[in-house]
Amino acid sequence: MAKGKQGCMKNKNLPLLETIETGFEWAVKTLAHRPLTSKAIEKKLLSRTNNASEVTSIINRLAVCGYLDDRKFVESFISTRIRRGSYSRQKLKRELIARQLPEKLVNEMIEKLVRPEQELAQLSTIIKRKTKAWSGPVDEKKLGKLYNYLLRLGFSEEAIRNHFQDSLNYCRDWEN
């Protein structure tokens, strides 16, 4: 095996966690490296032990000690994405649901932390940044690429169309 590839390979034969205490210590160390959701740490623990009740006990202890809190995870995740830019409420929701977080919690935190006007301002910023780099006249091909890019980011069709009409003075029959 090539030397550079060793660090990238995952060890499929991880040693089993013998006791609840070793499982708890391992989970704390894992969470110290990177925040994880309850489901993610549960999955990791289950791959390291054969006892589901011990995993439940470890998860509960982590939560009581404050090491594991899905609400804080969601808040941190959203805040980070907002600082980075290129986000939409829908994209945030998709990414958080994919991490097996409860939809009710995700919706609640998005409503609390991401105002619709922030999302529209983000859409405007992205459109300005993308169109600033264009050379030549605005044409269907460029707008189509931009439109699809914005859809992939999770912005609504209606918001994109309205913004195209308002900021680019471009109106088209989008129902084709």
C-alpha cells in the first residue's frame, strides 16, 4: 500500500469498547474533535459495542453532562453556514435532515435563526457576485446556468424569478 494512502483508509476492525466507562471516554474524545448529532454518535458507538442498552446509557450520560445537544449542534451548524454564505433555508433544512435530526427541531431552529429577508439578501449577493464576472451581454444560457445553480442552493423558483425581474430586468415565460 502506498504511504500516502494509509491515512485515508478507515479501520474496519475497530477495537470493541469493553465497558460503559470506556465507551463514554471514547465518545467524549470523539466529540472533542468535532461536534456530532445524537444519531451520529449513537451509530459510531453501536459499531464499537454489541450492547444497545450500554449505548443508550452512554448517550444519556453525554447529554446530561452537556457534551451532546442536538439543539446546540443545529444552532452551530446554521450559524456556520450563514457566515460562509451561499445558503438558503431549504438547503439548510435538507442538510440537517440528512444528518437524521428531527424535522420539528430543524424547522424550529431555522425559523428562529434565519429570517426570510436574510435569505433574500443572500440571494441578491450571490446573483451580484455571479453576474459581475460575466463578460458580454446577458443571454439565456448564462441566466439558465445561474437559475439552476440557485435552485441547487435551495432558493425557491419564485424568489429567483422575482430577483431576475427586479435586478436584471429580465422577464421570461418560465413555464416552458
